[in-house]
Amino acid sequence: MASTSAPQALQMVVSYLNDIYDNKDASSAERFAALGHATKYLNEARTLDPSETVIRTLDNKTYGQTQDQLAAELLSLEGGLIAAYDSPETQKKAIQIFQKALKYTPNAPHLYRSMAQSYLKLNHRQHAVTTARQALELDPNDIDSRKLLDKIEGTPQLGIKQKDRGSGMSAVGTVLLVLGAIAVFVAPIIAYNMQIYGGMIGWPIIGIPLIWIGSKFSDWGMRNKMLHNALEKDRYQG
């Protein structure tokens, strides 16, 4: 049944929003259902009187809220629920929803912060940095936005340094492997043909340590070490 007036429809929107905030144990399905009902009533209010506002009380403070602000709030909640599912598809969808919410309230720092978190999960570092900075520009005193920006700017840089070091060590290891293999398998044959019989024993003695050292720092060795460390970390966390 349609609401009889815009104020009544907006009161229903607020009622469903309160249900979402108050019922901490509600499942995602229940929260999505409440958002759906609230959106329906908001659309009714827009049809009846798009200029109508609603009075809300939060933390013992009373303030008026426009229909655009309510729309942004509903979209923000929807984006947050979707972003809770960690997959590239859900993060992209959440970003689209946050962007839509910004059309209603372009100066909402929490929307930029939420977008930055989704960009970070997608490893889109530059987008994450940009949106986190936008949140801080709108609210320089927002500690959460400041900490998020620190996280975004710091962690990827460490990762790049580790990657560069690993690549260099991998190249050195590969060279040692090749030299060791030549010393063990090729040099003795050459020594035999040249009748340098001492070299048949001496070169393998040099080559075997080179192969052992090279295997530790070659691309295969580095990957094997990374896998071992990852498995150890997972085991202790489990």
C-alpha cells in the first residue's frame, strides 16, 4: 500500500534505517531487505513531494534531513554491505554505488574513505590515494582517513622495494647456477679431452657449491622460499 503523504513515507525510511543501525545481529540478507523497503518509501516520498524533509534524532541531537541526504545514506549502507564481500567484482560494484551516493552528497568524506578502501582492496593504489586525500580535504581532522592514507602510501612502497631486491637476487642466483652447471658437467669433459686429468676432479669441486648457492637465490629458489614463508604464516594464523 502506498503511503498517504510524503512525511509518512519519510518516517518509514527513517524507521527502516533505525532497524539497520539498532539490530547489530541482523544478517546481510535482513539488512539488504530493510534497505530495499527504505528505498521503496523514499521513492514514494519523491513522487509525492520531492522537497519534503524529515526530522531525525541521533546521539541526542535533532536535525533535518533532505531526501537527497537520505538517498546518499541508503546507498552508503548498500555499498558497505557489498564491500564486505572481498572479491574484485564486489569491490567494483561498491565503488559504483559510492560514486552514485556522492552525486547526492558530494561533500561527504566517509564516502571517499569507503571508496579508497575498495580501491586498496583492488590494488588500485593511485585511485586509493586520490580518494583518501579527498576525504582529508573535506575533513582534515578525520583520524580514520589520515590512517588510511598512511596505510595506502606506506605498504605498497615496501612491497616494491622487496620485489626489486628479490629480482636482483634471483638474477645472481641464476648466474651461479649456470656457472656451477658448467663447472660440473662441461669443464670435466673439456679437461679430459685436453688430458688435464686434475681438472676432471677440481672443476666439480668448485661447481657443486656454486649450484647449491645459486639454487637458494635463483628465481625457483626465491619462489620456493616465499611459498614456504607463506605456508608457515598461514599455519601459525590458523
